[in-house]
Amino acid sequence: MMKKDTISIIIPCLNEEYYIANCIESIIHSDINPNETELIFVDGNSSDKTVEIINKYIQKYPFIQVLSNPKKFTPISMNMGIKASTEEYIFVLSAHAKYEKNYFSKLLEHIKVLSADCVGGVLVTEVKNKNRKSNSIKAIMTHKFGVGNASFRTGSSAIQEVDTVAFGCYSKEAFEKYGLFDERLIRNQDIELNKRIINGGGKIYLIPQVRCTYYARDNFRDLAKNNYSNGFWNILTAYYTKTLNSLSLRHFIPLIFLLSLVLPILLSLLIPQMIWMALFSLSSYLALVIIISFNLKKSNNNFFYLIGSFLTLHLS
């Protein structure tokens, strides 16, 4: 029988040698009770020193364990961890982040008080290698023009019911009632599960006092690659689940925006007059990027890097 208020922390990982130690350090120095916690890493066959680093911590902290996922994919690792867990509340986290001291106790407190299926905190975006370019990327990743109305990224002044959170605390019962992560979804598996919970009548809350730090991509190449994959998997998520309800409207806005720029240009090949609409759409967008970049410009942000960051994020 599970003990009351005990927690399992599930962290899928793959080639995270540059981040894994910070992640573990933040957890072991948080206010968790090691006697009521199990920390389960599920490694997807890392080719770097990720597992070696985890094993060094296992020697000192017996509540840590590592499982191996030869299939590599994140949702499979998540489900392996959940199936191996023995505790009442389950945190599904990222190795690419570090967690504040009260992250676990506060989310545990609120999931009980609110009788929620899942609760999560605000994701504070940071970059590992700080320079003007990476600081500009960091700035746009917390701006609504960059990431939309995702409250877990932009923050909130009060506890609110939401459609998804990042790195949440789930009740074991939520997985039993609504199912596990969809293993077909290489990306968006957390968003899809959270939407499944909401669509099934469940409750998810954002707790703005609770925060974790997530390390974003710190160069244009990695930002473009990551964002392209996100957009690609938005389409595949709808395809695999056979419903648009598996995502929120904001996940399709980038595609709609891109089509609003591209379609007038393509149509102008057939209808020459459409070139004016194409020019209007493009110039309006660029003007908005310039205005917002100018307003965001600070001493540690370069105006042109801000413009480049927005263009990379939106057009990839």
C-alpha cells in the first residue's frame, strides 16, 4: 500500500551531461523528505556521461535509481518511470531544468488542497551560455509575442485553472483514470495528456508562486531546429489522435501565421494583384517585430539579435 504524501519524481533523459548535475543538485537540496521520495531517471541510451553522473549520485543517495529505455523516445521513458513508481503523487520533470527549494512541497500541498489531477508552476527561462544573442533568445521566450498565452511561461498573478502546465505533479489516480502518455508522440505528449485530462472533466492548476528554471536553446540554429520540430509535431499530434482537441488553439497559431505570409505570395503568381496583400502582410509583421524588439531592448539585449530571435522562432 502506498504511504500518504509520498512522491515519485520521474525524469526522462538522453545526453544531458551538461545539465543533469544541476538538476539532481536542485532536487536533493530541495525540501523533499528522502525517506518519502523516489527519484527515477529513465535514460534513453545516452552516448555521453549522463548515466555515469547519475550513478555517482546513486552511490550517495539510495532514493535515486536509473532505468534504461532502449527505445529512447521520451513518452516511453515517462511511462516506464510511472509504471515503476510506487508512490501516491508523481512529478514528471525535465533533466534540462532545475527546481526551487519548495517546488515539491508547494505543488504537493496545492494538489491536495485543490483536489486537482495535476498542478504545475511557472517556468523561468534561462540560458546556459550567457551572451547578447542568448539573452535575446531568453527575452522572446517569455514574451507573449514569442510564446503566446501559455501562462506557465509568461506567469500569472494568481492560482488559475489552465489547460496545461510544464513539469507537473500528478496524482497516481489521474494516470489510472485518464491513461498514460501517448507513446506515438515524440513531442507534445504532456500537452496531449493534459488536454485528455481536461476533456475528461479533470482539473489542472497553475501555481504561480512555484517556479523552476528551464534552460532554453541559446543559439539560432538550435532554436530553429527545436521550434520546427514543435510545429511538425503539432500537425502529427492532431493526425495521430484524430482530433484537434488534443492541442490548444495557440499551438496552431504559428502555422496560421506562416500561411498568412506565404499564401498571398503564392497566390500572387496566379493573381498579380495579390502581391499587394503579400507586401502588406509581410511589412505589418516586420513592423510589429521591430516595435516589440525596440520595447524589449535592454542593456543586455541587442536590438538586432531580438529581431533575429523573433524571426527564427516564428519562421521555423
